[in-house]
Amino acid sequence: MEWLREPGFFGTHATVGADLSQLMATLFTVLFVAGWLQARKHNTNAHHWLMLSGMASMASFFVAYYLFRQLGVLAFEGKEGFGGSQELYDRVFVPVLTLHIMLVIIGLIMAIYLIVLGFRVQTFIGAKRQLRRGPKQVSWRSVAKLWSVVGGLIGTYVLYLYLVDRLSVRRLSVWLAFMAIFTTVLLLEMAIQRIWPDGAQRHRALGRLTMVIYCVLFATGSFTYAMLYIFYPGKIG
């Protein structure tokens, strides 16, 4: 934790933690875009491994950005860390940061879902992976189990924060927002699978949508990084 608070390696006002999360965001975005391009070229094996690598990088980004730095709470707990004016903070920085947080949650959920769906609908022709056409749907029972597991993990973590006296009302709002977005995505998926019952078609359609999310995610993340550590640096922690 102390190492993450040291001056970063990009030469800005950022810490090592901030630079590391920006580096991981760049890495997983490049891997996902490269994987999507390989899918368009029908290089399915390369697509498979690039997407798995991108997912691992995105999970690392999520841990570094939210569990170590907890910068997501900055959108709810005042302008500490932002050196610009209060008006700029309220009207520009917070909306962009809030959008970024929402996209991270949605992007992480979609990445996990698409990888799981990809495994479920894949088949092999020789040594080459292909998507197998045909209905592939998730039951409400499976969705309820997934929601219970995620809700249980988050509830346990929130209880831990409460017991060690680190849980504020605003920080609790972040985790409640996470569960609300997670629930919304699950409900949307149940509706989407009725529109695209074919698993292969759904994988391709949602993959294109998720690529847009990743690109916007990278743009909003880079914007908040520049605002915090280049144009309007302040104090973190």
C-alpha cells in the first residue's frame, strides 16, 4: 500500500497506483480491441486467447483501481484529490467519473458473461474454435444463484468495512450502486436472450456493443486521469 502511494512512473502528479491502473486500462483495452479485430478476420483461436488475456488485465485493473486506491469513492466524498474549481468538479469531473465507474462495472460484467457464453457455445473443427449456432439460454434459477453469490460477497465485504469502522454512508452508496447496476445488467440479459436466443448470434451482437463500452471506458478513464494528475492535481488521501 505504501509503494502504491509513491510518485508514479509516467512523470505526472500521479501515484504508482494511479499510473498502474492507467497502464492496466490501456493494456486491457488494446487486448480487447485486438481480439475483436481477430474475430472479424475469423482468427478465432487468437480471438479466444486475446479476450482471456484482456479479461485477466481488466480484473487486475479493477482490483488496483478500486480496492487499492478506492478512487471511485471520490465521486461521492468531496473534491479531495481534485485541484480545480468546485464548479468544474461538480459539472464536469464528477459526471465523467460517475459514468466511468458505471462503465467499469458494466464492462466487467459483460466481459465475464461473454467469456462464459463463448465457452458454452464454442465447438472445434479440427484445432480451430467455432461458435455453435442454436438456442442457448440461462434460467432464472441460475441468475438467482449468481445474484446471491455476488450479493453475499459484497455483503460480507461491506460488513467487514463496518466492523473496522471504514464504512461511511457515501461509501456504502458505491456498493449499493454496484448491486443495482449488476441487477439491471442481469435483467437486461434475460430480456436480450429472448431477442437473440441463438447463443452464437448473441455473442457476436453483445460483443460489438461491449467493444463500444470499452472504448468509451478508456476515454473517460484517461480524461479523469488527465484532470486529476496533469491539469488539476491535488492531494490524494
